[in-house]
Amino acid sequence: MPEALADWRAEVEQGRELTAEAAPEDTGRLSGRAAAVFGSETVSLRWILVHLIEECACRSGHADLLRESIDGLTGVWRLPGGGPRGPGRGGRPGRRAAAVRRPRRR
């Protein structure tokens, strides 16, 4: 695991270096195959970064589904003595939440 984390950190750093001086509106050319799929020969850096966020969120959701299938529990994160964590829902950034777990109904 430490090696995988080190590889990930190196990739993140390389991405930061490559995008440090680029504007979100800057574009790059796609390969012919990718252009055929996306319907355009170019994409903006903004599109690429949003796509990365979407893909990471999707994979995180998949990992949560796998975990739920293993332990049979679903989780709702609540602040100690408070409501659900999150903007506008009583959560405050920087505070750790405690997991309140309930068995998933089958």
C-alpha cells in the first residue's frame, strides 16, 4: 500500500506541474480515436479536470458499494450530538464525524 500511495502522490505532483501555468480555457488536441468518441478534436483543461473529478467520485461510489456488500451496513455520518455532516446540514469543516451505522435492509 505505501508504494501505491507514493505512485499516486507522484502522479498528482506531475499533474500539478503540467497544469500550473495553464488556464482552464486552454485546449489540447485529442487522438483521432478519442475525437471520434467525444465528437470534437479538442477539449479544454476545465473539461479534463471536471472529468477527473467525475471519475474519482464514481470510483469512490463503487468502493463504497463493495464495502457495503461485504459488511452489510450502510453509513450516515453524523457529528457527535448533531445532524448529518455537510454544508447546510449542521456540519462544520474540520470537525471529525462519527459513523452511525445501520444494518442495510434486504
